[in-house]
Amino acid sequence: MEDTIKKIQLNDLHVALGGKMVPFAGYNMPVRYSSDIEEHKTVREGVGVFDVSHMGEFMVTGPKALELIQKVTSNDASKLINGQAQYACFPNDKGGIVDDLIVYKFEYEKYMLVVNASNIDKDWAWINQHNTMGADLENISDTLSLFAVQGPKAIEAVQSLTPVNLSEVKFYHFTVGEFAGVHDVIISGTGYTGAGGFEIYVKNENAEQVWNAIFEAGKSYDIKPIGLGARDTLRMEMGYCLYGNDINDETSPLEAGLGWITKFTKDFINSENLKKQKEAGVDKKLVGFILQERGIPRAHYPIVNKAGEVIGEVTSGTQSPSMGVGIGLGYVKSEFAAPGTEIAIQIRNKNIAAKIEKLPLYKK
């Protein structure tokens, strides 16, 4: 039970903006300001800003930094160049996932790990437990605010705020520079929407200044604040995993379709067992699906084959605002995982026809 719900730096500003605040991952967070559908479409078609300051950030520095990151993450961080970011996960020792994360390389011996808000304490304990080589670790989660400026108009909306040429910041690359009159801001070509844009990491004391400057600069682009409701529908359209729904301590990265971030060119926690699993093949796979009839799939609804036999379950589902149909992610037995496979989702004892689709579900 959470003793106290934490507040992000701009909590009161979101309340003043009319944000509906809900407890999420131990934080009081804005779930929406107007409607989820309207906010979703703002990001897909224009530009919107999420305050995702609840995310966790750990600095890993010193001569042993890379050694620790290589041990605890599934991806190969030795391939990173300065100013590049990498998606990865922390495998646990049972075949599941402690968390998924992004690794940022600033320079030789200086990295930042960005982790999910709900797992900050768990991840911090995990990485410290495995820091047998003596890397320098610092949990800076409570000192940073994070704004995701997302959408096709993101660059033009905020370019006036920085001397950095935003169109040159490539996907999964970042730079540290001046932004809205503030120095040492991390400007990262990342996001969780598939709509393009940036994530802006700024010290808490500068958060309000930067937030207000973004909205002033983006006024003529009809920039809007966006809540966690639309963040969820946007990531589902792209087939991005959400920890706690689509991946968890029990799901293997290979089952979750994260083989591409699981590199057996190095040793990492549980790599031997995961390698064996890769060679043997997995029994179940995470797939995306689109409903062929009306209905809204929800987490834990059974997935059945054409004969009506249960072959898996939904992990995330919604009505897609961009496509106007029910979509979702779920695990099915591997023999039913191929795109084009006809399945059904059991919604209130009725089998609603669906089809497995290659990700992303939303094709621009």
C-alpha cells in the first residue's frame, strides 16, 4: 500500500489546466485534460505535450559503468556512440523481465538509464545488487522533470526555443544543449507514441519555465497538454509494450517479441537460459490483433482459435482512435502467432472475430 502518493514538480499547474489527476505508479498524474480521443488525435495529427516526470533516471558513471550495464541489460551497450540511446530490458534470473528501459550514452564512462516509474525502487535495488564491479550509481529520479513533445508538428512548434537543429537529432539519439533559455537540457529523439517528436529532460527548478515556453512557442500550432489516457492508446496502436501489462517478471523477452534487444554476443544475467530458449523456440508469443467486428478488447479477456479453444489472453486492448476499431496485444500459443491468423476475443461470453496483424497496428 502506498503511504503517500508522490507529486511531480508541475502537479499544481496540471490541476490548474483542468487535468483529471489519478494515482498512477505511485504518483499523482494527469490522465486527461479534455477527452482521450481528442488528445490522441492532437498527437497523431499536430503536437501535444505529456508530462512524464514520474519516470526514473539513474546515472551510471566511472570506469566500471559499461561493465555493469552489459551485465544487467539484454542489449549490447558497447555498440552505442556518444549521444545515442538504446532500448533494452533487465532480464531477471527466472527468465522474465525486471523492467524495460532506455540506456543513454553521454560519453565514455557516463550513462543514464531511464526506467518505469512503477519500478524505480525495484530497479534501483536490482542494479545495486548486481553492482559487484563497483560502478558509480546515482538515483536522480526526484531531481528531473521530463516532457514528451510528440507529433508531426513537434519540430516546428519548438525549434524557436533552441539553437540545436532539431531536424538533425535522429531517432534514438540525443544532445545536451540550451532549451528555452535553460542550459544542460537533454533533448532526445525518443517517445512512446510513434508520432515523432522529442523528450526533454530538465532539472525540476527549471521545469515550469520550460513547460510555459513550450506552450508559448507552440501556440500557433495549437499545442495541447496530453494525459496518460492518450499515451496508452497511442502506444497500443504502435504495439509498444507496457510493463505490468504486456511484459512482467514472468514473461521472457523472446516471448514478448523483444529478441531484437536481446543480444547473445555478450554475457548478461540469465543469458545462458535465454539462449537455450531461443534455440528451442518459445511456446507463446506476444501478438497484435485487430477486431473484425464491433467490440472493445480488454486485458485478461480470453483469446480463442477458430474452434473456440482458448489459446491465450489479451494483455492490452482499446478502441483505436485513429482506426475506429478495437485493437490489442496478447499472448497466444506460438502456432497461432503468424500475421493473418484468424482468432476471436471472448467479450462477455461472445466470440468477437479478430485477426493477428504485423506491428505496428496503425499504419501511417
